[in-house]
Amino acid sequence: MGKNNNLLLNLGFSKLITNILMNFDLKSIPKPVLIIGSRDDGINSLVNNVASGYLCSEMCFSNIDQCSICKQISKSIYPDFHKIDNDNEDKIKSEDIEDYIIRKSYLSSTNVRGKVFAIINSHNMTKQAMNVLLKLYEEPMPGNIYLLTTNNINNIPKTIISRCEVYTIPILSKDNFVNLCNTEIGFSDSKLISKIWFVARGKLNLSNLMINDINLADEYLSEINKFINFVSYPLNNKIQSSDYYLDMLKNDYSKFVFLTEITIHIIKDVILSRYYQSNIDPIFEYFKKRFDDYENSKCIEIIDTLNSFDKYYNKNVNPSLIIDNMTYSI
């Protein structure tokens, strides 16, 4: 599977990257760009590719091994590409914006086009950090490109959103995913394709990773199964698993978000399957049985509880209280 490399990712990103780069070329001082997407959507790869497309005159970001600029950008060591990537979802403080964005915006560039600045998970900026960034956006430096990413646009102030060009990373429908696998990638194992789509739900980066590592889909399915056990089993079983998910929420926030999202998808599909007759995927049938005894109102209650954790988390509610809420209220 390794021969596929990032072909799916490149195919999914190509139109979006072209649109973003065209926006840069059409304006003498382009507006900042806000991209909605998560790590599973491949947000880091997308940002690196946009930076390569802007800073590399050869536009060779699809073949970085042949270009020193693109190779440095991919490793985040290029002198005119500056990225704040809070990998552990830590808060981004005003000092970070001052040090990595503001101060470096006024330094001279080695690249004739200017600089690219990126903030991953920009919704995790403190209020003070957002205010500092807003002042810069009101008087941007010519030649500098500013990129923000978020998977929670509701936590980005409207004052910042209004100054940005907003883009969303595409999510592939099942038909589009199957078509790309069959016609563009040369990947035709229908059962594995269905399994990957069920787990990744059209997320480009996660789908791409699973195409290149066929065992990864089973690993994710195992985690999904554990989490649905946590959600659907009696209280005593939930209590036994609560420490495991508390540790995950503290140390692997993105994984916890993924599990809540896929569980919400599955429960919504359970509700819809009660009204619409269709061919049910064997994997979905397995999970559907877990909720056969749940009325729709109970299913919706679970969805609401799972949706609420992110709101509490971003308000700095103690993670133990968030897990307790899930344990005792579902």
C-alpha cells in the first residue's frame, strides 16, 4: 500500500490549494486565510502545501524531494515559513503571537515573495492573543501571508473571521471516495474501501493513512468499539473505563474528539436506519445492535452529551468533571 503515498491527499487538496493561491495572486495585500479542518483532515499537510505553493517559484510541492525550499517547508525549518503548532492543544498566548508572528513579520525576507505565517488550532488562542493578532490583521504587512486553522470556528471571534477568507477542507462522500480509489489510485478492495470510509468518514488525511496501512482501520475500529462500550454499557462498566478516557482527554485530545465524532455519526445513522430501508453495511450492523434497545430520545440525549464536552473543555472545565458527566449522565 505504500506505493500510494499521498496521492489521495493531493487529489483531495488540489482544487482547494489552487483557489487559495489564486486569492493571494489577485490582491496586492491578500486577506488572512482561515481554514476549517482537523488533523484527521490533513490540516498540517494542507498548510505546508499552501506555503510551498506561495513561496516556491517552481510550484513543486507535490514532489518535495526535488526542491530544497519545499523540503525545508515540509520540515518547518524554512526561514520564511513560521508555524505555531500547539500539538497538545495547549493555549496559544499573546507572547507566542508576539514572538512567532508579530516580530518576524517586520524582519526582512530571504524569499522574494515574502513570508508565510500559520497558526494551527487557532481557536486555542487566549483572548489576549486574539487581540494582538487582530491588530496585525488591521494593518497587514505587504508580501506576508497569514494562515489560521481551526476545527471549531465557533471559538473564533467574529472580528477575526470578518477579516479572513474562509475555506473548508472537503470531506469526501462515499461515492467520491470509492471512485477515487478505483479510478485514480488503483485501489479496488471493496471491503477494505468500505471499512476505511466507515472509520474515516471521508476525512482525507485519515483515509490516506489507512490506504497506506491496512491495519490502521482495524486499530481505529477497536478504539471505536471500546468507546461505544463506554457509552452504551451499564454504569459499572462505564466507571471501569472512565480513567482510560480521562487519560486520553488529557494526553490525546484529537483522538478523543475523533471517537466522539464517529460515535455521533453512528448514532445518527442508527436513528435514520429506523425510518429508511437500505442495504446496511456489516460493520454498521454490528454497532447498530448496541442501540437497538435505545429509543430515539435516548439516542439524541447521548449525542447532546457527547457534543457538550468540547464546549466545557474550551472553557477550561476540569477534564475529570467532563468524563464524570459522560459517565453518569448517559
